[in-house]
Amino acid sequence: MGNTKLIIDVTNSSDRPCVLPTTPPTLAGVRPDGEHVPLVSKGAETYFGTPPPFDGPLEVGGMAVVWVGSLWPDACPPANETATWSSMLLGLPDGSTTPFMTPFDTKCGIDVSNFSTPR
């Protein structure tokens, strides 16, 4: 049994600073047919703790991170199944989403942190 952590880097590529919310962003899995499946977070604190809060606006070119935590798939029944997403969407403060392609298994549920300062 173990835990996994996915660190999502977010860079402000707009032409002005961005105010980040004090609540966790949304996350969705993308099925092969393109359907978006909302992934509900159990909380903002992962097994690995909570990253430092982001203070102030995210400057142009600046980076923030979001931590996503979960248990290894074998930690919850049935042991021979997975719920791995090869593509996911991160919800952004302006209501848009940005895709990323990092395989991550969410079978045992997820915890999603707030936008945070990179360590």
C-alpha cells in the first residue's frame, strides 16, 4: 500500500497578472471519446501535506503548482482494476480549462490542493 502525488505546474501565459482562488481548482478526466468526467476531490490536504499557499497575483510568466494525491490502486478493492486517465483537464480561475497528459490513477479517490508556491 502506498500513496502517489502528481504535481501540476501552471504558468501564467497571459499578458497580465492573474489572481488565483483560495479554493482548489477542478479536475476532470478525459475519456478516449473526448467526454469530460469531473473528478471530485475529497479535500485540499494530500497525504504529502499541503504545499505553501500562493500569496498575491501570479505574474506574467510566473508559475504556481497544484498537488493531486491518491492511494496506489491496489489499496482499494477490487485490486485488479484501475481508473487511469491518460489525459486530464485542470480548471483555471477564469473558468477555462487546460489539458495535460500525465497518466494518473484515481480509482481510490483524489485530494487536490489549492494553487500553491512551487517548492
